[in-house]
Amino acid sequence: MTQRRALIAPLILLLLLPLAALAADDDTLLAVVNGEHVTIRDLDVELFLMQSQAAGGALVLPSPDAVLKRLIQNTLLFQEGRRLGLEEDGKIVNQVRENVRHRSVLALVDSVALAVPEGVADRKDKQFAAIDAFVQSLKAKYDVKVNEELLHSLDYASPDPAVQEELRNSSAVLCQSPTGAMRVSSFTRTLMFQEFHGLIGRPDAAQVRDECFKDWLAEALLTYESRRQGIPEREKMRTLAAYHTRDLVLQETLGVLAVTTDEPSEDQVQAFYQENIHHLTPPPRVRVESVMLENEDAARTFKQRLDQGAAMDWLADRTAEVLPNVAALPTTWLQPSMIGLRPEQVRQGLVLDALEVPGGWVVARIVEVERADPVPLEQCRDEVLRRYRAQRTTNAVTDAIRQLEDAAVIELVPDADAIVADHLVQWEKKNNA
């Protein structure tokens, strides 16, 4: 039961998340790209993908025209991938098929869990119990009988290589499910995928084996039942499959367009090194003089007078709010990032903005800057080559997209940017509510 909960818990109600972008059936037209419509629904899916890829889930939306441009470019890339035959690539087809199967199981589990009324006591426990009862009903419905004796004889903890070999290759049938014979070898692959460190010597191997088998059988029964109910053929599942295919084709197309095989000459490496020498130069180090003051107003006034040319020591002696004998910032060499500066902001005499710290407010001025020499090419050649190849890849993709745009027939609807802008506002309100 514990293992089953661990597997099923993420499933309950999560089906709604990846399909949320498809829920609003909005076919409002934004553009026509080589005869193919780009709609608000495409925009919602794009926003969902952007959010799922954003660091920490915090998405900073680009400008409306940038979002619209991204939609159009992605459509062009998908069309190119389709021209290359990637839509029929077995790797993509199999991934989409597995995603639809998995999402169909989620939908079935979700329907069972949601049948438990809201507001009842211990609803989550009752939802798990309902799911377990449903799986048991499927076992009875399809007359599934497990060979318990065979299952309990599978010794995954054994260190004997011959035993492990037999577990990997045995065609013995553990049970007949409506999806077909479930054999020891197939179960072993499933178990080893879940327990990739192995079970040899583990005292809980038998318990892990039994729990994994229950979940494996439950997955098979739920997969079959979801297909019997036609869930994979429902409109949302077909739409999910279409957008998943589109996303995978886009990724593969970018990979094809990004391929560059020629290696740079020594002259090209030298030129690239000189062009990017600022990236290969350590940041400067700085020394500062600083004081701590009682409050923000005093600190801001102190900074203003420093900006006007006052000497730090002279001004500190005449400012009552300066806290005596209190260490502010270290007088040792500091990296710019330690005082909130970017390397290019560093200059001698710069007065930093007042900074609140425990016990008061700090005002500091840079009194000395130590510039570093660039790392010699001989010591950073690998990094230079990595940067060179990354830039070549970026340039190759950019050039390919530009060629696709130049060859395309793109028609924007009137006020497309305004439509996107309004939708982005509504989307942010909905997602920040």
C-alpha cells in the first residue's frame, strides 16, 4: 500500500496541469504561416511550456511581439521537421504513444479519486482506498490470478550470478492479465529500472519485489481499462499527442539545424579569443573604505556628501550617526560580486549605495582597483573551443530560422500584437491569482 501510494499520489489531480493549456478551446487566429493557422490555443500551450521550463517555475513573460515571433518561428521549425520526416520518427512516435498511455491511466485514476465527494473526512485516504478497490475490481473482472508461489520464489537478494541470470531470462508466467502474459523476465526489467542500484543483499528485497509487482499489475490493468473506455481516443488526448509530437519534432529539428562539423583553424581560434577576451579575464579585485551608520536617512545623507567630494575620514569624524568602533566592510581585497557590483561597474572612487546590514547601514567607497590579466590562450584553449562551438551552433540555428522566415508566407491578423498583449495580461492574472 505504501509503495502504491508513492506511485499514485503524484497522479491524483495532476492530469489537470498539463492539460490546462488545452482546456480553453480558443481558436482566435493570430497568424497564418505557410497556410497553417497559429491561434490563442497555440499561445496557451507555448506559455505552459515556457512556464514549465522556467527556473523555479517563475516565468518572466517576454514582450507580446517577442512571444508572437516565437510562435511563428516554432511553427516554421515544426514545418521544417515535418518536411524532414521527423513526425514519423520511431523515437518520437514511441515517446508520444507512451505519454498518451500514461496520461490515459492518470485520467482513469483521476476519475476514480474524484468520485469521492469533497468535504468528507479523510478524503485523501478514501481516495487511495477507492483506487485500490477499483484495481481489485479489475482483477476480479478480468479473472486475473497471480502465481503467488512463483512470485515469492523470486530471490532478488541472492548474490548468486546464476540466480540473477535466471531472473533476467525466465519466461515463466506470473499471471495472465488482459494485456497478455506477464513474465518473470519482463517483471525483472521493470524492477531493476525502479531499483537501479539493485536488490542483492538487501533485507527488504522480498517486500520491494511484492510491492513492485502489485504496482506493475495495477498499471497493466489500468492501461487496459483506459483503452477499453476509449480514453486515449478522446479529443484532449489527441490534442495532447499532437502538441507533444510538435514539441519533440521542434527539439529534433533544432538538433538537426545546429549540427556543425568543421573545426576552427588556429587563426579562427586566435581571433575568437581576442573577440571574447573579456569573458576570459578574471574580474578585478577592489579595496573599500566604509562606515556604519545608525539609520537609512543618515546613510543616504552621508553618501550624498561623499558623492560631492568629501573625504571619508573627515566626514565620519563630523557625523554623529556614524557608529564608532564598528566593523563595516572588510578592508581586504574583495570580488565585485561580494559588494553587489558587476565587473564592468568597478571604478576607483565609486561610492556604493547605502546597504542595510544587521545593526545599521553601511556606506562604502572603492579606494583601490586591481585589474587582472586575461588568461593566456594556452591555459584556456578548451574553454575557448567550447565557447566557439556554442556560438557556431547558435549562429547556425539563427541563420536557418532566418532562411525559413525569408522563404515563408506569413500573414498576421490585424492587431495581432494587441491580441497577444491582452491575452498575456489575462494569463498572468489567472496564474498569479
